[in-house]
Amino acid sequence: MRAALSIGLSGATDARAIRALAPRIERLGFSGLWLNDVPKGDSLAGLRVAASVTGTLRLATGVIPLDRRPADSLDLGGLPAERTTLGIGSGAARHPLGLVERGIATLRATEAAIVVGALGPRMRRLAATRADGVLFNWLTPDAAARAHSELRAAAGDRDVRSVLYVRTITDERARSALEREADRYASVPSYAANFERLGISAIDATMHRPSGLRAFDVVDEIVLRAVTATGSLEELERFVEDAASWRLEAE
């Protein structure tokens, strides 16, 4: 595979599970662990737990909405800057571009890498010229390949990474959970408009078999966002082991 491969977990994953999973993710050779940030799950707190039990694994947030958590309020204590990637987004801000641009400027002082969750072309251009990477979400392989090419063109000589979050199941018993997740995003107006513009459905942008890794190998980093039937630690451990096997098949 050309792309680095990482694991993504819900920001609501409890500390006990993160403490158990992070060393396994590192041992199996994944590039990083991404935690999304939700009102009931602090991604930075979760990454501090992961940092305490790993030595080389990259630690990333995907993404912190700056309308809810302003850049200057983020506590990065306990996170090694050289391993940390701060994924940020605009959330539901009325002036999203200005908010994210100011957030990037504020967070530069942390020395952590900065990626921007970008759905539309203007946010992607901002990320290409100001950030270290762009986090794409809910794209098919073809759409991801186009987005990667557009990012390269907008970035020019800058070294800007393309990262793609892909909701993934490795066990068919999680199929209904994956479909619920797809339906939930399809009901969000901004995502619904993007799906319509691209001519795809949300479920088209998910992964459920090993061959999907080769299809999505069009960006710099693929984040397999784990979807399991119940979210139990046992299921997540099995997901990570299965994903490692998929990677070996794709190489």
C-alpha cells in the first residue's frame, strides 16, 4: 500500500478500552490512532491515555469543532507534540473560514501538526495553503482520488497530506450499525448536499471487505473508523486484528 493506515475510534470510547487498544494498534504497525471529538467524548483526554501507553504511535483528533471548543481553550498537556496531529473543523459556525483560519494561527504555537476537516472547496483551499493536511470524510475511492489531486494542485510546493476517514466493518454482524451510521450522516444537510453533488449515497463511501483497502489507496493516509455491532472492547480488539490482516493482504 502507498497510503499509511491508521485506526479511528469514537471519541466516546472509554479510557479502559483506549488503554488496552492503543498498544495493540502500535504493535500491529498501524500509523496512528484517531479519536473523533464529540460532546460526550473528549478526544484530547483519550489521546493522553493512548500517549501514556505507546511510544511511536501517532495520535490525532478527527476533528475538534472550533465553534464548540475554541483553539485557545484546548489543553494539550501530556501529548507529545512530535506525535500529535490536531484535526480541527468549523462545526456549525456562521463564519467557518475565518474561525478555522484563526484556529490554525493559534495552534501553530503548539508545534503539533494541523489538519482541517474540509467538506467544501473553499475550506480545502484554506487547508492547502495554511495547514499541514486535510481530513476528507465520506468519499468514495473515485471522489477521494479527485480530492487528493485537487489538494495537490492547490498546495503547490507545500507538503500537505490528504487523510481519508472511512467507516469500516470487518464483521458482517456490524452491518446494521454501519447502515445506521450512514443514514445518520445522510440526514445532515451539509453532507446530504455533498452526497447529491457527488452523485453517491453515504453507504457507497464505507468499507466492508479487504479489497476496499486497495480501492481507497489514493490518498496519503487511510483511517479505518471502526464500526462494530455494540462497540465492546472485545469487538474493537477483533476489528484491529482483522484490519491488520487486511493490510497484509493489500501489500
